Amino acid sequence: MRRTLHSLLFTTLPGTALAHASDQGFVLLLPTDIFITAGVAVVALTVAALFLLPDRLILRLFTHRPLAERPQTPLATMTSLAAFLALAALVALGLAGPRDPLSNLMPLMFWTVGWVGLVSLSGVFGNLWTWLNPWTGLYRLIGPTWRQRPLPESWGLWPAILLLVAFTAFLLADIAPDDPARLATLVAVYWTLTMAGLLIAGPSWLKQVELGHAICGTYAKLAAVSKRPPAGVGGPGWQLLASQPVAMGLFALTLLAAGSFDGLNETFWWFGLIGVNPLEFPGRSAVIGETIAGLGVSLALLYAAFALTVWLGLKVSGRNTAFRRAFERLALSLLPIALVYHIAHYLPSVLVTIQYTYAALSDPLNTGADLLGIEPFRVTTGFFNRLDTVRLIWLTQAGLVVLGHVWSVLLAHRIGLDIFGHGRRAAWGTLPLSLFMIGYTFLGLWLLAAPRGA
């Protein structure tokens, strides 16, 4: 969808040289080197401060106050049924509605509202997918029709991890991931398979396989308030300390790696690496193999780099903690980075596509209707033509990235107090990971500022 948007901007906006949206052209005029240096310095100073701050301050950051748990209500069933009906309508629109992805609600709702909006909001307000998934309402009505066999708990989130990799490959390598009919067919097949899995394996299918639940549920662990066990309110990230989510650490790593490559594969640097002229982009079909290979290499490199930081931390601290336990727990500290980069990366495009979504809601069949009474309404991209608004957008993105890394450094130190011990021992034990996060701050800010192709 981003490349559709980029193509649209390229044909309609002035100043779109270098084959990318004009906001990126303005970003190249900003003193991004200064901003990147300042952002990296903020994270580095946070790491240095951990050697001086008393443990009680870090502990206090992630303490929580217990709240009464919210009992399950029929409302969740009703909202799930409503989501099922809405999904059915979207699939029908995808198959029979307008062919233009920017006029059809199927890709607009899936990518803009779901993939960007719902995922981002779950990190702030909790797992919204439990209310909006299109399966549980129907499942509660019809009930299991035969004896269920729950999935082995030893599988953890591995099925969801494999699905996440496949979904990212579709997003980045498929020739037309925002084609309404193509996307509608895929969503319909996924709904059918998930419903079958739920009937056969019960709720364990949603917990260990279903991708929406895995992504939103993982990011929801960063929310300050939780009404589900363990219910409470506290510093963002406290839920990761109050519970021991099974295999969620590796899933968090995969989220970060997938999001990072999502930004990398649009840069001129990447096109140069695979031997493609970004000014004469040959189309997605010409780089499918390179894109999938790049995704695989990105995953492997991040897994290896993170494992090395954990191993070095255990060596430096002299602790005998099992490597697997340290790996799983410390990997959770990367969640804030993955979340803020997800938001920052999609912010420019969603500022435009949300307008198209609004217009499509008023005219879902693209027949000139005005169901919401919004006419005359025109999608505007004028904020990409002004240096002051582009500066505001980029600084918002950069600020989110820096805030997420600072948050991750503090969360890693708090987890390190449990793994490596108190005092400076935790600071030394997490130092390799902290240095990794400093480097990742530079990478994240560089990705936001780097020139991008089609």
C-alpha cells in the first residue's frame, strides 16, 4: 500500500524528484545528522545514568497497583459478531467493489485502520483485538461441535512467529498486497482456516496461532492499565514483569526485525545493495527473491546479534542464569522499540490514507454517493509540500523512536535486576544490550531520514 501511495504522490505532487514522496525530499533538507546525533546521545546518557541511579527508582518506574479484574461480559460477544459482519461486508467490497485500492474499503480498512491503527493503539490501551476479532463471538454462539484437542503448550508462539514472517513477506514481496480482490480472498481464506482451528483446538488456537491476537496481545503488555489477569495500573511495561508470557520474547524480536526490514527495503541503500536503480524501479515482481532473502537475513542477523548481547551480559555479570531464560526475558525489553518504530514508520502514509478511508466510508461503491454528508471533500497532501509541517512530522517520528529506545533501556535494566542482581551488577549485565540499543537508535533514525525509492 505504501508503494501505491508513493506512486500517487509522485504523479500528483510537485517536487517529487528522486522517485519518493515530497515529504522525504524535504527531510533530506533538514539537519537530520544533528537530530540523529542528539537522539543517540539521549539514549547513551540514559545508559550511563543506570550506573548512578539507585535501584529503587527503576523498581518504582515499573511498579503497579492491583485493580479489580473485569468479568467477561456479553458485550465482547456482540462486538466480535459485529466485527464478523463488518469483515464479511469488506470482503464483499473487495471482491465486487472498486478496483482502486484508494477507493476500496477492503485494503484501506485492513492496512490503515487494522495494521497501523489497531496495532498501534493496542500498545497504549491494551489488547483491542479481544473485542474486535471476528471469531470468538460466533464461536461462543455455536460452541465446540466435537471434542477439542488443545495445541501443545510446548509449541509456544512458534506458529504465530511463522505466520508473522509469512505475513511480512506478503506485505513486502507480494506483487499487489493492496489489490482489493487479492486481499479479500486472502482474508476470507485466513478467516475460514482460523475458525476451523478454533473449533478443533479451542482457545489455544487463538493464543498460539492467530496472528492478530499474537501481535495486539504482545504489544498490549506495554499498556499502563490492564483489566485482565494480572489486573493493575502502573508504569508502561509492568505487565511484562508481573507475568511470564510463553515464548513472547522471540515473537518480540521477530516484530522488531520485520519492522526494521520494512523500512530498510525502501531505501536507496537497499536498492543499491541488490543492484536496482531506484529511479527506474522495475516493479515488485522483479525483486521478489531479493526481498524474501533480505527478510530472512534480517531475521537471522537480529536473532544472532541479540543472542550475542545476552551471552556477553551473562559473562560480564558472572551469573549462572540459564541462557534461554535470560534470552526470553530480555527480548521483551525490545517491545517498545518495535512499537514506536511501527508507529513512526507508517505515520506519513497514514496521514493520507486515513483521508481516503474517510472518503471511501462516505462512498463505499465509488458511485458518487455522499453517505456521511462530507462533500465537498478532497484528500489533501499539502502538508508534504511545506517545510514546517514536514519538519514537525519528522521530529514527531524521531521523538517517538528516541522515546521508545529510552523506554527499552530502562525496561531492560529492570528485567536485569531480576536476572543479574541489584546494584551496578545489573547495569554491567545489560551493558551489551544497552550498547545494542544505542546502535539501533542510530539505525532507526537513519531509516527515517534515508532517501527512499518506489
